[in-house]
Amino acid sequence: DIQMTQSPSSLSASVGDRVTITCRASQSINTYLHWYQQKPGRAPKLLMYDASTLQSGVPSRFSGSGSGTGFTLNISSLQPEDFATYYCQQSYSAPKTFGQGTRLEIK
Amino acid sequence: QVQLQESGPGLVKPSETLSLTCSVSGDSIRSYYWSWVRQPPGKGLEWIGYISYLGSSSYNPSLKSRLTISLDTSRNQFSLKLSSVTAADTAIYYCAREAAAGSPSYYFDYWGQGALVTVSS
């Protein structure tokens, strides 16, 4: 299985901050990397697919980049509704696997 | 608007079979791939498996020997059966639609609200 490792595991930030979350794959996954946001008690929500394509309806302050084994999710100016847990997921090879999550908290 | 809704027992005894159904509205199940994903309380996400609109399926090897995912096109539903459950199978179970931007780019674009299943005697 391809292991997905996110860093940091948790992060404290303030409204208006720029934040970067990193996801690393145990082997190359091209750009088959997708990002989700999950709020407490809710299902995950797709933010980005294929490393850098924004899902319809997702604010443009979210952006993604990377290929191969290293990927980043950036939030340019944190809004109150962005405090949540973020997961990356690879679909390059079965089984599909997720990172362990990055919890973004209000400072 | 595509909507998915899980249903099934919230409590299952150890060694028995966990059964859940996902009802899909706003889209025909005769397209896309349809997946199950689970999340133990307070932990991360684990892909369980999918079934395609053609009836083919793919399972996580860690669960494959205990798992069956099936499709009911007449009811626009798909189902999960996980046998011989233990406390380690306690989780929120989500059903999700898999969209594709071209193989192997598969991602989950619509999710159900989740169903908590507890394995306990």
C-alpha cells in the first residue's frame, strides 16, 4: 500500500494567516492526489483533485501543488470557516489511501 | 443535487455481519463508481471498497476476505456487508460517489452524512 504522511499533524493559526499543509507519498503518485476538508460531525468535503484542480464551489483562497511524492495545500487567508481537519488521498494505486489528517485550529 | 444516505443497524454483535445500505438520489447509480469509506471515532479515513455501475468491484485487501459490496439498480442503492466483525470495526461508515477525471484519477465528490456502527455485545 502507498503510505501518505501529512505534516504537521496539527496547526494553530489566526484568521487572515497563510497556511501550508504538506502531504508526502511513500512512492511516486504522479498528480493523483486529492484534498478533503472535514469539520466535526460532518462528512469530508472534496476541496481539490489531481493535486491542483479546485473543486467547483470551493473558494479560490485554497490552492494545491506538487507531483511525484510531495504535495502542498495552501490557504491564502484563513477564514473562520476554514478551521477543520484536512486529509490528502491518493488514487494512483489500489487500495486508495488517506493521510492521517492535519487539524487546523484557531490560535 | 446528488444526495447519499446511509441506513442500517447502529449496533452489531461481535462475530456477526454488519450491513449498511446507501440510497442515492439526484443521480442514477447506473454511472460512476460507488464507494464505502470508514472512520473510527476520533481517527482517520480508510477506504473500504467500491462497486462500479457495471457491477465490478474492488476491495481493500485488509478487509477483502470479509467484505461484499453490491448494487441494486432498481432501487438506486448499493450495500455493504462486513462479516465476522470485532470491536476494531466500530466506526462511522460513509458512502460516497467516486468521480473520475480519467483513470487513475478517482476522488470522492459526494458523501453521505455517515452512519455510526458500534460493535459490542
